[in-house]
Amino acid sequence: MNLIDLLEKAAANNGKKVFLIENKKKPVTFGETRKKVLELASGLLKLGVKKGDRVALLLNNSPEFIYFYFAAQYLGAEIIPLNTFLRQEEIIYILNDSNAVALVTSSDFNQVMKDFSISRANSLKNIISTDELKDVKSILCKDILSNETITPAVPSDTDTAAIIYTSGTTGHPKGAMLTHKNLVSNVEQSIKAINIKPSDRFIIFLPMFHAFSFTVCVLIPLYVNCRLTIIKSIQPFSNILKAIMKDRISIFVAIPQVYNVLSGKKIPRWLLWLNPIRLCISGAAPLAGEVLKNFEMKLRVPLMEGYGLSEASPVVSVNPFDKTRKAGSVGKPIPDVEVRIVDEEGRNLPQGSAGEIVIKGPNIMKGYFNRPSETAEVLKDGWLFTGDIGRLDSDGYLFIMDRKKDLILVNGMNLYPREVEEVLYRHPAVADAAVVPKKDHVHGEIPIGVILLKEGASANEAELKKFCKPHLAAFKIPHKFEFWKEIPRNGTGKILKREIKRIINEQK
């Protein structure tokens, strides 16, 4: 099965069932979605887009994002979802790196596209806009629609469907090539693990450009034929709450930051009584155990934490829905996915030992676009070396300890920041915490804690050190705490530790 099959089967079996809901616009059925996709595919074909070409999407959450995503698949082309928080120079880099022939955008990006010249992107032939775009020559989406019949492509398992560029927290971003088999198998595996039903209703407010968001909130509902409510942005959050009640949302997918905020808010009783949500899912970044506990206690809804990465399409493991969940764990690997823990030489480590997480399964990318050497570094004999540090317990539950690159060496001893951060999150005044290394001529590196306090709360360095003392070895307690008003994040809400580390180490 490929991505084209997903839409064709949904339209054939449930053509009149509502698929997409967006604000006050008319709901769109599965059959109407297929019709719009084919009209766009025919239009792209007339513009010269063909099998193997790449089409970049710079769009906020919208039905058009989904239409263009699938229109490209019908031609055998590859989609490049662009992070909507990128600057123009970063967008140009990806357009050139991927050799994209078309860019689809909207007036939402007038500012970032200002004075953009198509000549700066080597292979770019057309800019398509869903509405009027200022200062940049483009073709309106409505002007390329065509009713001419096309013969859908028949992608093979190994054909690339999408290229997901990494966030770029470590130099230039790399494009992870995800095949039709990668994406469809990950959808099928995840559905088995999460137990999704056709009666479920999803909401998407996380950016569609993110692999986690698109797989879980778009591809899974399409596969199961569920209804999906589209929210353009996470702000204001009141719009999301209104949509949850109005559209009777049953599956809520968010990032840890959202659950962190919700766990600290007072929940009205009427919301608890009328709440239609049966399941919450967290991904894209680690979820603090204290946040999970507080959220479930307040909202009385199970919260499943998962683990994944773009190179794995992206889901690797989830907490069992109806079985034992273990505090601090990201659950068990989803069906058909194997997880091992290895040392620096790639050798299996004993059960319970901390080491690098390596993954094997049909969801693992075929490699980084035009980067054979970097592909070879992470793909070895079918295993993906994630760069994440974790351990497996006797029951097969995976525990994430940290990113390999985030490891702090204090007097030759390994310190995993996640462990310290988990303790800090237990403090009632702490909203967000990040522990990063600072170079030190005596100890090599020392841990520094950067803290974002909850609104109206107060705490000082001495108080936090005292709070940590019963829970952590002395060398693990941050030497210094800094209290920031804002913590740097990427477009999906993940804390940018590299940026924090840079700021800390530039200080005198």
C-alpha cells in the first residue's frame, strides 16, 4: 500500500463522510478531498511537475497543505514540508539542497518571501500561492486547477514520498528521505499500538510540516477514515478549546509544553463533565514524569507518551493504551519495530544499561538526500543509530535518558541533563527547565540550569539547589541557576539546547 492508496480507499469506502473541518468553512468529505487533489495534480502536471521532482510546501495548517501533499504523490513527485519558522535564507538553502522545482505558499508568508527572487533557487520554476502574494511573482492556486483526467502514479515501496529536513540545530539541515513504505507502515504500526477507531475525531494545531504532527494527525485519520478538525495556529488556545467541545474531539495530540501549561491550570468542573476527549498523545520532545502525573490527575484522561524521530517516519514507541504504563518510560516499540541499546562500538549492552538507542523496522528512512557519508554514519546494516541515550528494562519498556550530544562530562563522570530536569520539574515554581554544559578549566564541564518560572511564582538559586540535594548526587546539581523570561524553542516547541549552551558559554 502507498499514500495514493490511502486516499483512494477512503474516497471509495467513505466518500460522503466528512474528513476535514476548518473554522467556519464548509466541511470537506473524503470524496471531495480526492477531487480537489486530482484537480491540483492535473494542474501541477501542466506546469511540468513529473515523477521524481520535488515540491516544497511553505504553508500553515490548512486543507491546502493536505491537497498539495497528495497531489504531488499522484504524480510520483516528492513533498518537502518547510518549517514555517524559517527565515528566507534558510528556505533558499533547502530549496537549493533539494533541487525543488515548485514552491507552494500563501500570503501568511509575505514578510519572509519579501523581495524573494526565483533565480536564487537553482531548480525552482514556479511559485504557487493559495492567495494573493505581495512583491513576488506567483501563480494563483485557483488558476492551475484542471479537470483533465490523469493516470495516478504507482509508487514502489522504495520511492520517496517526502523529504523531512531536520531542525538544523546542528549546522545545515539534512533531508531525511521517507518512502511510501516508511510512512504507510508507520501509520499501520501506530494504529495497532494506539487503538484508533473510525468514530474517533482528531484535531491538529501542531504544525503540519512536522513529521510527528502529519503522521499522527493527518495520515492516521485518513487511514482509519476519521474526522479531522484543522486549527491554523496554537494561539489563541481558546480556539482549540472551543473546537474540542464543538466538534467533539476524542483524540488530542500535543507537545509537552502544552501539557505542562494545562497541568498547571485550574480546570473548570463543567469541562471535566463535558470533555469528549478519550485519549491524549504527547510527542516531539520528552515529557517530564511530573507533568504527566499532574495532567492525568487534573484532566482524568490517559496521556500516552511516545518516542520517535523524523528518520523513523517518526513513531518508534508508545505507552501501551490498555496495559501497564511505567513512570518515565516512553513505552514499548510499536509492532514490527526492533530496539537495541548499544555501546560506542555498536555492541549490545546488558539489560538495564544506558547506551545509544538503535532502531530497525520498515519505518526507517532510506537515507539523507544527497548525503551518502552522513547516511552511512547513522544507517548500519539496516539499523538506525539515533544518537539518543536510553535503556530497556526487563519488560521491554524504553526509557529515554538524553541525547548523546547533550551528555555532560563532570570530572570524567557522565551526567545526563534529562535526569536533573526531571527533578527540577517537580518544583512547584518551575515551568520549564534546561540543563546545559559550560566549559570549566577545573572540572572540564559544569552543569548550568536555565529556569522559566510559572506565572506569579518565585524561586531562587539557593532554594532550587536545596530542592535538588535529596534527589541528585552532588556533581549532578547545577553549579548555577539562571532565571530567564523566555527559553529558545524551534517551530515544534522543542527547547533549543544548542542555543542555550551558546549563550551560556559566551557569558563572561
